[in-house]
Amino acid sequence: MPKTIIRPILSKQKALRLRSLANLTAPHREIAIPIQPTPANQEKTIRVPELPTVNVRTDGWTKTYVFFTGGLFLVGIFGVRVSNVYTV
């Protein structure tokens, strides 16, 4: 009794992905497939008439971060001033 091989039917997108993967894994073979833009995938301008609202919540960690960042800034300024004083 002969064996029956069942192969799934691939969509065009899956077939193109598999073909491009085959091109990546087989460097000795080069296949150039020109892709022409169709009306479905052409670039279109998108206009946003109104920006969405954004909620910004500050918690204790944010305030601590800002406090220590300011401290580092002050230490940096102090270091620059001291290095200018003690340069020969």
C-alpha cells in the first residue's frame, strides 16, 4: 500500500516568509523577488485631530528619584568648582 503524504496548504504570506527564511539560511542561493506596492499597502497620511489624555501619577519613588538626581547634580557642580580652584 503506497504512503500518502499530506501537505498543508500555505497562504501567500506564509509562503513568502518561508522563501525569505530559505534565502537567509542558504547563502549560496540568491533569489530576488521585486515587491511592488499595491493599493492596500501604500503609505497613507494619518491625521490625529485630538491628542489623547495622559495621566501622570507621581509616587514616592518618583519623588525620591528626582531628589537624588538633584543631589547628584549639586555634587557635580561642587566637584567642578573645587577642581577649578585647585588646578595648578
